[in-house]
Amino acid sequence: MKRRIVIADDDPLIISLIRLRLEMEDFEVFPARNGEEALSLIRGKKPVAAILDFQMPRKSGMDVLGAVKADPDTNKMPVMMLTGERDNDLVMRAMGAGAGDFILKPFQPDRLLERLNRMVQTSVRMATAAMPRHKSAPVWEL
């Protein structure tokens, strides 16, 4: 079964680059060109993770991150933030709001994949450790 992921960026080239690399690793990629689309896809597709650009039309990546972490149905899903901004305050805000990782543009697709896999695996281990033994695994498990 393919692992689902939402990628949100207003730059179609960034989406294409990430999509190509992730599809080679058997991810099913759901692209979004703005924050509203991203949030709708996250709620509807129940992905294993999301990669969100900070600056997007309609809703920023931070707005989407806040909505994801405020919703009990999605708040355990790991989110990677993506930006070209070199701003430590931005990184600290994102991590404080619940981002699982943060990557700067330009990036190496293989490095993004490594960090994405690590972030998702960590999230799954934490969720599994916190679950009573008789319950089933979370929907975002790999």
C-alpha cells in the first residue's frame, strides 16, 4: 500500500521535484497550490505526513500547521515546513507550533526524503508507544 503525503507549495516546480522523488519511493502524492487546498486534502486523504511551504496563497503554511495541530483527527500527523527564508525566528515559531521538521530551499531531494522518513518513523514510534496495546495502529503509520 502506498503511503499518502500532501505537498503544498505555490511553486509548481517545487511540487514536481518533490513529487517525482517521493513517487520513486512508493508515496502517493497529493499536491496543493495553496493552504486551503492543503488543509482540505489533509482532512480528506489522511496522509502519513504533509510538507508545507510557509508562504502560500489563501492560507499560509503556519495557518495550515495551526489548523492541523488543533484538530484531534490530524494533530498527530507529522508536518515538515519548507521555505526559502533564512530566519531563525520563523524556524522557532514553526517548531513551537508543532512542526516535526524544517527544511530550507534549495534542498537536495534525497535529503528531504531522508528527513521525511525519519520524521514519520519517529511519529509512528511515539504514537505506538502511547497507545494501549489492544488498540490498532494509527492511520498515519507506514
